Amino acid sequence: MLEYPNDIQEKLGMDQVIQLVRARCKSDHGVEFLEKVRPSSRVDDISKWLDQTNEMVRILSSGDNLPSRDFQDLRVFLKKIKVKGTFLQGEDFSQLRSLLTLLYQWTQYVKKNQEEYPQLCSLTYGFIADLELIKEIEQIVDERGVVRDTASPELASIRALLIQKEKAVRTAINKVLRKAIQDKLTDEDSAVTVRDGRLVIPLKAEHKRRIQGFVHDESATGQTVYLEPTEALQLNNEVRELQYQEKREIARILTRLTDLVRESMDDLEKGSFFIGLLDFIHAKGAFALEIEGVKPEVTKNPEIKWHQAKHPLLWLAHKETGKSTIPLSLELNRQSNRILVISGPNAGGKSVSLKSVGLLQYMFQCGFLVPVSEASTFGVFRSIFLDIGDTQSLENDLSTYSSHLTAMKYFQEMADRNTLFLIDEFGTGTEPQFGGAIAESILGQLNERKSFGVVTTHYQNLKKFAENKSGVVNGAMKYDVGALEPLFELEVGKPGSSFAFEIAKKIGLPKLIIEDAKSKVGTSQVDYEHLLNALEKERGKYEKLTKKLEKDEKEVSSIKADYESLKGMLQEEQKRLIKEAKHEAKRIVEDANKRIENTIRTIQETKADKAKTKALREDLDKYKQEQDKAIEKASVKKKNPEINVGDSVTIEGQDTSGEVMNLKGKQAQVRFGNIISFIDLKKLTRANVSHQQQEKRSRRVGGMNMVEKMTQFNGEIDVRGMRADEALMKVDEYIDSALLLGTDQVRIIHGKGHGILRDVIRTHLKGHSSVERTVDEHIEMGGSGITLVTFR
């Protein structure tokens, strides 16, 4: 097991983590598992605990229809039935049935998904969740805990007879009550009630002797008595006897059912253990989801390689207030640096960083998922030593500094290459001259022992020690030198300044005092602080420049990708055009051959005379001239208008337009979206306004088959004879199709009549953002019976 101080949970904040997980436990059994949590130095144990929790997190995030998570303590019921002869009550069986159902459903769920949740499935080995026992309980006891009439023939018979007798008693008593009301012996609103389990009627005390019977009770004022009439006395006795019989039969049934449960005691005890452990794992999983905890890479060697690590308690507190939490990235290993010396201004985050290291490592070795990047690696330490906060010991008559030295003595004796030590404000509590020297010597010894550690300090000698010693590295809490505000971000590799003079100046301490303090410190110390401040400013400039370069690199990569994409599109388009041209040429040749063959066949078959032959030859020459014109039209490019800067142009064979940015000789610099390219002027065509509009509309079409839609599209729609709402729906669908195909104008045939349908349609179209105007068709084309719609 891991060696650690007794107060480690309180020092690191693990006690608060435990309380947050406890709040998510549903049963005492789950809490007991939580209270037994101890860190381990065994990699197998840690990995198993992490896998169990990680599988639960995946279950909770799966969105599956999960079994009930009302994990209650099954041991309560098992304890009641351990003594032979005892039996559970109906309410106990109702709760027991729910728990056994939960046990059965969870075992079936993890077994069904064994490959995905192997660790949770392994917890179900060694016991059987008996479905038959659940069914038996359901047959005997209902969800309210009442034994069912069908539990036995005897019980059914008793209850049937009991209903009859109770009805007879009530009939008899109601008869007496009505007579008493008529005789003014009781109030008109009086009703039959129960006293000592027997049906009675209320009577005014002065009339209690007017009706024969037995008085069972009287009111607090003594003005009313509750009397059982003689007529109902025997019937009530029979009811009472039947009730006794019912209780005896229920006891017999429940005793038999309890014995049946007792036979499965061994499986139930193991099942109880499973439910308690599942409750504990579920609570850890729910907490992990809240802190965004993950299972990192695990290695058996002591090592810290963390990315984007967050203090879980600070993360939760900031999440509630909407603040951001600055993550911590850190690497300590045997190959480079094992000890980190953190320096920087007060309230800059040094102690939080140190405690984050301790808490996350402790949580990990306890089997809790940790809020880090999944690329992080956690090693395993065999001991964790702490010297955090005021450790003054009144019992042993030790000052704070003496307590620190006592802790350091223990570190020196017990630390080894598998130790992680955490020391906050190393060397403080005595004169800096001596405290710093002792701290440096202790740190040197711990370094020689190859131990791992994180320390915080303000001492310059420890910063210089970390700079010069192998295995030790400086770390600085970043600080905004301009605003004199901490950034709460750790930067490994350089020492930090305390910014004492700068903070004093910001607070408003007199300049005379600050200058006097500088003179007392000495020029070398002040120069060292100034150097650190200058380095901090340079680091800030360097970071800004680096971020700008990274941004520029991303933009260049994006432009390059766009260029490659466009280049590929152009090549594909070129191939397509060549293929189409070859296909068209082949078609023309084939058509020509067919035409010639048909002409020859006609001449031969008809034995045409010279006039007929001449006519056929003229038709053939005419066809040849038409095909020559078609080929010439397809192959000869029209002369382009002059292209100028700012013109919208398209590449030959392409629809996408770009803007001319510059002209250089026979080439134009053209921007296509984010891509700027130089293209030969002879490959460019100036795009007219209608082409740009067409392109703008065509972008909305996505990947639809435009050729097919255009061939099927009709330039007019006929809505005559339709109701107004039906016509508007058809018109909307038609307008959408027209816009998708880039149509400039359409016709809507609605007829003349009284003009009602026309007015409804035009009023509707006036509110359409893409409709420029609606007018009557020309009189010879239909006039007011047709609306001509022009699009923007």
C-alpha cells in the first residue's frame, strides 16, 4: 500500500472530494465502501478501480434504457431473516422484491454487454440473481406490501367470508343508527365509526341507556359515547375471529416465503455485496462526469506527464460562477527533471498548483478518474510526503519552523526513488539567510535520492539551485507585468519573480520607501529581479508572436488545401469536357455515316433518276453544312470583351466566378473565395450580371441533378378551379422549384372570373422576398387571367 501522512486528505482537499462522492451514494453499504477507500501502489489494483469507474461512466453516458439506480442496502432484510422462525412483513417483501429486481437487471445488463464492460461483469461471478424468487414474491405480495387473496385458497376463503360478515354488521348498525337519528338520540350527520376494531355508532351521552349495547369509548368532552348495539355484537365477534384467522394465515404464508428466501442466503449476501459496490462505483462515475474525469495512461514507474490537468474542487467552484479554470501541464520523469521548484508572486497560484499535483495523484492511486487530457500519463508512487500549511505542534511544544524541520528529517530518512514529496513555501519560518541555506541542502539530498517532488518558494538561492542542478527544474507562475495581475498559469523552465516592488508600487506605497528598500536589498538582487521582469516581458512578446505565426500557418494550410481542391476540380472538369467532346464527335460521325448509308440505300432501292439523286445529294450537303456549323460553334471560342481589374470572370468550362485583382501581361490575378491564382487571359471569360445571379441561385441547389430538373420544369402552372389555400400551396412549391433552377420569370394561370383567386395569389407573392414584381400577361397571351412573376 501507499505510504502517506494521516492528514493527507485534509491537507490536499481529498476529504471534500469524498464528501461530494458520498452525496451521490444511495445506500449505507455504498458509503461504507467509500469510507474504506485507501490509495494503492499496486498497478493492477489501480487499473481495475479505474476501469470499473470508467465503464460506469460509459454506461451513464450511453443513453441506454438503464436498470433502476435506487441502490438500497439489502443487508437490512438479510439480517432480519438470519434467525430461523422469524419472517419478513409484507412491506419488507415489497422492498426486497424491488432490490432483487434491481440486482437481476444489473447482472443481466453487464453480462449482456460483457465485452464492453468486462470489469463490472466480473463482479457478478460467484452468485446467481434468482428470477424465480422474484416471481414467487410477486405472486404472494403486491407492490404495496399487501398479501394477495390468491396467496392461498384458505386466505381467499377467509377474506370472502370476512367481506360478507362486515357487510352484515354494517347493515345492522346502519339500521340502528337511522332509528337513533329519528328518535333524536344522535345528530343527523352522525355516521358509523370504529373503536377498538369494532363498528360503533355515536350517541348523546344522556341517551346511552335508550339503546342496548356495549359502550367502547366516549368523546373528550364526555358529551358523546360510542356504542356497539346488541344487534351487531355477535356479528362483530364473528368479524373479529375472521380477522384473527386472516392474520394467522398471512403469517403462515409469509413464514413459508421467508424460508424460501433463506434458502438463497449465500447468493443474496454476495448479491448484496454487488449492489453496495455498484452503488459506490456509480457514485464515483457520477462525480467523474461532473468534473470531466477520465482514465489516463497508467505506468508502473513513478512518472508525471500531465496535459490540461485541473484541480477538481476549483473546477467545480468556477463552473458554478461561470469562471474559467487555467489547466496545468507538467512532466516529471527519471530521464529529465524529477523535482519542480515553483516561484512567483503571492496569490499567483503556486500553492494551488502544488496541491493540484498532490490531489490528482492521490485520487488516481485511490482509483478515481481525474480531470486531465486522455493523453496524460500517471505513474505510481509508493510514498507521498507532505509539508503544507502551518504544522505548529502545541502538544509537542514545537514551533512552526521546528515542525517543518521535523518533517524534513523524516523526508531525509524515508524518501527514495519512488517517493513524491510536496513542500509549500520551502524554507520559511526562520531568517531567510539560514532558512534558504538549509532548504537548499535538504533539496540537494532529496535530489541525490532520486526522489520526485514539487516545492514552492520565494528564495533566490533555490531558484539558482534549480537552474544549475541536474534533475531539478524551475517553474514560474505567469504574471501580467503591464497590468500587474497574476495569470494563474504555470510555465516550466524558468524562475518566477515575486514582483514585490512592482506590487508595492501598484498598491500605492510611497516611492521613497520603495527606493529605500531597493537600496537595502542591494544592486545585485535588484538587478536579478529586473532581469526576471525583463524576461517576463520578452516571454509575453514571444508568445504573442508565436500565436500569430501559428495563426498564419493555419491560414496558409487552409489556402493550400483550397488550392489543391480547386486544382483537382479543374482537372476533373477538364477530363469531363474532353470526354463529352469525344462523345459528341463520335455521335456526329455516327449520325453522318447513318445519313450517308440511308441516302445510298434510297438511291439503290428506288433506282432514283438524276433529279431525285440530285435532291438527295443536296439534302446530304445541307446536313453536312449544319454539322460543320455545330462543330465550329462548339470548338471556336467567341472573342472575349476586354477584361479589366474588378471584373467578374469565369474560367473556360467552369461556372464558378471570381474577381480580377490585378493584370500582369497576359495573365490575370483572380480571387476565387479564399484562393488567389494567376490565370491566362485567354482562358477567362467576363461574366455578365445574369450569370452572377444564376450562379448565386444555383449555389442553393446543393448536389441535386439540375439537368433532370430543368428538362422536367414547366415555365407555367395552372391553378384554375382550386380553392385559395390549395392554390397558394401549389404556387409556393412551384416558386421554390423555379428559384432553385435559377428561373428569371414564370407564368401562373388562375383564370379571370371575379378576380378573387388572382388577387389572393398576388397579395401572397408581394410578401415573397425573391419576387420583384407581378403583372398581367400581354392581352394576346391571356391578359388578366395569367400573372407574370419576375424574380429578383
